Amino acid sequence: MYAAVAASGNVIGAVAVVYHASRSLRVIDHFVAFGAGFMLAVCLMEIVPEALSRGGPAAPLLVLAGYLAVHLTQHTVTPHFHFGEETHAVNASAGTSALVGLLLHTCFDGVAIASAFLVGPTLGVMVFVAILLHKLPEGVTIASLMLAGGRSGAAAVRAAGLLGLATVVGVVLTDSLGFLERHGLALSGGVTLYVAASNLVPEFQGKRGWKLPAAFFAGAATFYATRALVEGLS
């Protein structure tokens, strides 16, 4: 259920692009910064420490492997990729290659949610919120790349739907494969770290003004408030 809700963010982001909802896209731009701060805090304060304590000697290597795998699929074998709306015309193959690269990442979004809930409800909810926050800009990314490559709006939304489906598949795989049940948190920790620090943060670092940096720090601070709230409810 949590993975399905998170996956819907991909489609909502894509629809905002297809229907040129400029106000929604400006809000999503702030989601990038806020989500980066929240994800970074969850990853470094919760996911990675828990993975290291539960995963044994292999855990640090698996965190690194997750980080490197995302870089390989999104920025080595993929010729054109960045988070956020694509405003320039690109080759039609750019959208396809970005979709393939993002499918691995979104699958591990599902692995992260499932692995976190296997630890406990508090970590599960925290990771779910972190994943949900970057699903909107993820949908914007793939949909805008598809449109910039000459694809139709329907194809753009379908591509975002595939990313959402991959998230659900990640949950199913974690429930089915013993390796992911034991080590999925470590692998997804590396993936989450890459998305937050290497994908999302560079998207707003070069932009002027104080609102985006403020959203970034607010995201990190919200992590502590959310953890206290979830622990209190638990």
C-alpha cells in the first residue's frame, strides 16, 4: 500500500508536465530541495546506520554498490539525464535510456520501503515519506524527457507509470528474495544517498535566491520532527 501511494507521485508529476501546470511545476521545484534535505537526513541518520548494524561485514560494500549502480545506470550508460523539467529538445533515445536507468532506481525505492518496514513501522514510515517526496520530480523528469524527445503526452504518462510499477515490483522482490530481505536496506541506502546528494542537490545548487536552500534545510529539520511524531504515535 505504501509503495503504491509513493508510485502515484510519479504519475502526478508526469501529468503536471503534460498539462503544462506551471504553478504545480514551481511547487515541485521546491519539492526537489525539500526532499533532498529530508532524504539525506533519513539516509544518514536511519537507513545506513541500521543497515550497518544488521548487515554485517558486507553492508558497507553493499551501500557502495548501490551508490555506484545508480551512477552507472543514470550517468554513465545514459547519455542525457538530470532531475527536473527538460526544457530543450533531445534525441528520442534519451527518454528511453533515462527510463531504463530510472527503473533500477525506482525498483530500489520499493526495496527501501519494504526493507524499512521489516525493521519496524517507524523506519518504514520515515523511508516512505522520503521516497514519496522525490517521486513527484521523478515523474517530471521522465515525462519532460519523453516530450522533449518528440513522444506524446500519453507515452510520457505511461513511462511515469512504469516507474511507479517498478516501485511495487521492488516490494514484491524484497518479500520473495532472501538476499534482499537481508541486505536490501544496505543496497537501497546507497541508492537513496546517491539520489539525495548527487541527483537532487545539484538541481538547485546553482539557482539564485534563498527559497530553495531554505527548503533544503527545512527538509532536514522536518526529518527530526517527523521522527518524533511517528515515534510518539507508535
